[in-house]
Amino acid sequence: MADAPGPNQLFEQWRKQLEEGAQAWARLVTPPAPAAPPDPTAFWRPVLDQGVQTWAKLFAQTPATPELVTQWKQFLDQWIEAWSKVLGQTMGTEQFAKMMGQSLDQFLVAQGPLKRAADQQVESALQALNLPSRSQVTAVAKQIVELEERIERLEETITAALRRLGDKGPR
């Protein structure tokens, strides 16, 4: 009788099997991991290398002097000019436009479900607080505008009828 498993052991076995089963299903259901993203510095490396080379030339040609601030400003101006050229050329390519388009598409695809979920949460919170939602307020405003238009048409019809009656009145 001492060899019979206790309730805690049975529960632990059940929990372990459940976790292993869930992990197996998760491995089957989850898509394979995407390939490693490309090196983000690969694109900028030529610009960075050019900046470092410019910096090295600057100090190789002129020793550090009290005018270092002036030299530093010149270096920064050259650096900004180099970045400006490279970025201008890069942003003007079709590949960059495709990449930006894909990024925007991915962002919008990711934001769509989040926005819908947030809208549902706001809707349920407003309902719980017994407050009207934006769509309800818009619907009421639309109904008010339609009522105003009907009243104006009725007023015009009554005015026209009164004019006709006034024209046909006793003479």
C-alpha cells in the first residue's frame, strides 16, 4: 500500500503531461521562426567608415591644437555632408521605397487588430458607465439634422399653403 501514488503525485504527473502536451501542440501550431534579420550596421558601415577615415586624415594632417574646436566643426560639417549625400542617394532608390512600404504595411497589419480591440474595450467601458459612444452620438446628430430638414420642409410647405390661401382670400 505504501507504493500506491498519493493524490499529489497523480496531480503532478497529470500537470506534467498536460504541460508537455501543450508544448507539443504549440510547436506544431507555431510557424517556424523567421530567418535572422540582416545586420543593421551593414547599410551604414560605408558612411561610418568614411567618417572614421575623415577623422583619421584630419588628425594625421594637423596635430591637435587650441583650434581643435574649429577642426571639430569642420569635421562635423564634412560628416553631415557625407551623411546627407548617402541618405539622399539611398532614399531615392526603389529598394528604399519598397522597404518603407513593407514596413508601413507591417505596421498597419499589426495595428489593425490592436485598434479593433481598443475600440471594443472603449465601447464596453462606455457602455458600463452608461455613456454614449462616438457612433451613438453621431447617429443622434444625424437624426437631429434629418429632423431639422423635415421641419424646414414642413415650414416651407405651410408658408406656401398660407400664401396660396392669402392669394385666394376674400376680395
